[in-house]
Amino acid sequence: MIPIAMIKESQNILEERLKLYKKHKAEVITTMQRVEVWEEALKSGQLWLFENSVSRILGMPHATTTTSPTEHIASQREVTAEMVQEWINEDKSKIRYKTVEIEQIDEALRALTKEQRTVIESKYFEAMTWKNIEIMFNEKYSVGRVYIQTDGLKLINREALEILWQILGPLFQRYLYFRR
């Protein structure tokens, strides 16, 4: 039998990761768009597009405007193919795990009923209150059915979290390990 504390900790981890889903997905999408621009510039040889985008040298004091000719020259660096490739590799490395996590959450959500998925998405992705979820859920699903109150929605949520943990648990087990 699994200790109650460990079950609760597992649920907390899953809820944390679900709350970060939307933010992580936006980070992955914007990073990949940036990488696509850099890769296209590498392919077409148009690195000059980035010449003035590197506006400061790390470790060098930086004013909000470049008024001195020396500061203006120092802030301009030639952008090389190696530099752009390093940016690409660095960005891809930063989002690698987030991409896997997003893909696995997307797949795990497919195992839920549409009602369960609606509750999970509303609660964790949209950060809606239980009262707002109740209103929205019943407008969408209660036609010809019994009105589902907050307690019923919380039950649907718990059941959905159990299904998601069964699928995503192996991915999130490392969080349990590091919290001990």
C-alpha cells in the first residue's frame, strides 16, 4: 500500500506541472520560432540581419543610449555563423525537456473523457475558480442532465488526476526523488 503522504505529494507535483503547462508551451513555441529565424538566416547567409541585435557585451557597463562613438563601436559585433549556431543549440537545449513534458501531457489528456479534460484544462491551464468551472461546465454539458455542483467537479478532477498520474507518473517521479 502506498503511503497517503506520498500520494498527496504525487498529486501536488502533477498539479504544479499542469499549472506550468501553458507557460511552458508558450516558451517552447516562441523559442522554436526564434530558432527557425536563425536557421533560415544561416541557410540564406543573411547573418547581417543580427548585426545590431547584439547590443551589449557581457560584463561591460551599459547605458540606455549609446551616445559616445567608442561605446557605439564596442557594442557592435560581427555576428558569425558559429555564434548563431551556438544560440540555436543553447535555445534548443533549454526547451528540450519542456517539449517532452508538453507532448506527454498532451497525449495523457487524450486518455480522459471530454468532461474530465474540460475540468483539468479549466482548473490548471486557465486557472478558473471552482464556481466559474461549475457555471461553464454546466452550460456546456448539463443539457438534459443533472446539474453538477462544485463537489461533483472536484470528484471528476480527482479521478482525472489519478488517470494522468498513472500515465505521467514515470515522467514526474524525479520530482518526488528530489523533494525527499
